[in-house]
Amino acid sequence: MKSFNKPIFITQPLLPDLSSLELEIKEIFESKWVTNHGIKHNLLENKLKSVLKVNNISVFNNGTIALLTALKAMNLPAGSEVITTPFTFPATPHCISWNGLKPVFCDINPGNMTINADKIEDLITPETSAILPVHVYGFPCDVKAIHEIAENHNLKVIYDCAHTFSTEIAGRGIGTFGDISVFSFHATKLFNTIEGGCLAYNDDGLNEKIYNLRNFGIKNEEEVADIGINGKMNEIQASIGLLNLELFKEEQSKRMEVKKIYKNELSPIKDIRIPEMPGNTTDSLQYFPIVIEEDFPLTRNQIYDEFKKYNIFTRKYFYPLCSDYEVYKNLRSSSIDNLPVANNLKNKILCLPLYGNLDKESVMNICDLFKKILSI
Ligand code: T4K
């Protein structure tokens, strides 16, 4: 079997047609208004409200600054604890820490790798102020159970929706659960503004607070009302967003075709598990993770290394766990006893390339290769 001439990565950014971007940039240049809540920025916010089916949207220069700001906007007591998942990108616990709060890691569900809601209450102490679950890979957390726990214990809920652009649970936008939700529009995301992100929230009362926090805390020319940051999205980012809003659905359909081939070809293979999206939830098609079970003849790492030889770059998202990082490994909640499922799955998960431009032949080649390395 021949290797690919060009590397096949986990993803490829969705990019608008260059000529349409040129027109957008021409407008921006002519207006001389290039950042700080410009026309494109405001238009993108408005359009995103209907795409994501949420009441309020504030766009940001990246998802991490959006998440930092979301936590800040919740006014959590200094030094309080935020329960989160170790099975995520470093941004999730780091934003907790950067806010002077303490991450407390909760184990995950073996089925879909999201935070295990049944384990949350055991971790609640008088110091707990919030829960920060992640809809990892696009799989929805148990939003109902998390809502009940939060209500019973008076906790804020901040959802990390970095992987769930446009996902709906029973027809409801995924950004409407919890007090506030964070989306990433990074180049590697289904919908991107190259770098970018947004906050979605139901409470209109948060609008002014977030607007100020995103802009250094400036309320008006004479008043700085809060300890803010610079989280503003510029007009070129917003333009790419406006153009990509027209394209992301087609990208999703193409990804669905890729996913179908993977499922058809790989699901008959013994000891490979393909986690399923629940029937009431739409699939963002952000990632295609598979679980290499213990009895499979090769380990996840062997498969990853083998693919590399053929110029295919799969990813071990999210290995290592955040609880393995030097800066978190000594936390009590980082113990293996507390996180048995996450520690088990971190060595079994492999994300396969998933993007619209991945043609049928290449997907078949990846699947054939999978079968071939099985027989090595
Ligand atoms: N919360 C969660 C749960 C997240 O997953 C993330 C980000 C965040 C919060 C924070 O949101 P942002 O602040 O990023 O908006 C990538 C992304 O950079 C990151 O946004 C994402 N999660 C994470 C899961 O994936 P890396 O370190 O894997 O990126 P990198 O550079 O290895 O890119 C992955 C592959 O994508 C490359 O092998 C090739 C391809 N690629 C990448 C770029 C940047 C391209 O083809 N073109 C490109 O321009 O983190």
C-alpha cells in the first residue's frame, strides 16, 4: 500500500473563496474601521444568534479568551473550586486557574467521554462554586442531570462548547444550557474565523458586563468599570466568519459522507468501538474518535505510529489527560482512583482525519490501511 503524497491531517480549515474575501477586505479597508466592534463584528453576532438558537452572543478573538471571560463574568468567589473534566484541551482547566480558581477533576462516562454527572456530587464541597463540563468531540453532556445538581447546590454552569458548533439537543441550541456557553472558532473547528470564539447566554443582564470585560473593562470614555481584557474580534476575522456561515452546512454534509464510510468500513472490525451520538442530538461532525479496545491486536499507539508511516496524522486527543500535566498532577482530584475511566480511555482513543475535502478514495485508503495494519 502506497503512502499519501501529501500529509493527511486530522482536519483542514474551511476557507471561503479568496475572491469573496477580497471583496470583504476591500470594504473594510475603505471604511477604515478594522476592529473594536465594527459593522462585520456586529453582523456576525446577530447572525450567530439565529444559527446557534441563543438569545445573546458576544464574539471574541479566540475561544480561550472567551472562556476566561465567561468565568470572570460569573463572579465566582476567589479561590473557589470549579468541577471539570480532565478529558479536554488544556484551555479548559487553564482558564479556571487563570481566574484564580481551583480545577477539580471529575471522571468521565465510558460511553461518550463527557463528564460523569453521577460523580459530580461526591466532589462538591463548601468551596465549590461552578461546574465546567465539555461537550467533548461533539457528544452532549448530561445537561439535565447537571442542571439539577447545579440548582440543588447553587452552582454556576459554564459549558465548553468548543466542539459543538450548531449542535442541537431535541431542537434546542446547545448554547442555551447552563449559565453561559463558550464556542471556539479556531481554524481547526467546523466553523472558523481563523482564530475566534464566542459566548452564548440567555441572561440579557450579562450583556453589558461581557461587553465591558471584553474591552479592558471600559464602560465609557471616562469610566473603567471592571478588570477587563482585550478579547475583541477584528473585522477580517468577522468577515471570514460571515463567509464561512454560508459554507459550514455544506461542509457538514461532506463530513457526514466521510463519517458514513468510516462507520461502514470500521464498525465490523472486532474490538473497535465507534461512540454513538444520541438520537435526539445533531452531530457537529467536529471529530471522529474511535476506541481501540483492550482485546484489539494492536495498541492505540501502534496504530497511530503505523498511520504516520503512510503520511496520515491521526491525533490522540485528549492524551495526556489534563490531570497528568505537571501543574495539575498533584491535585487530590487528579489521582487515578478518582479518574479510572479517563485514565483507561486516554490510552485507547484515536481521532481519525475528518474534513469535507477528504475525498472518498482517501477515506477508503485510510480504512484499507487500518485493515492492513491489523494483519501485520
Ligand atoms: N476548549 C476545548 C474543548 C478545545 O478543544 C479548545 C481548542 C478550546 C477550549 C480553546 O479554543 P481556542 O482558544 O483554540 O479557540 C487544536 C486547536 O488549536 C484548538 O483550537 C483545539 N481546541 C484543539 C483540540 O486542536 P492542536 O494543538 O491540536 O493544533 P495543531 O496546530 O496541531 O492543529 C491540528 C491539525 O490541524 C494540524 O495537524 C493540521 C491542521 N491545521 C491546523 C492549523 C492551525 C491546518 O490544516 N491548518 C491550520 O492552520 O490544537
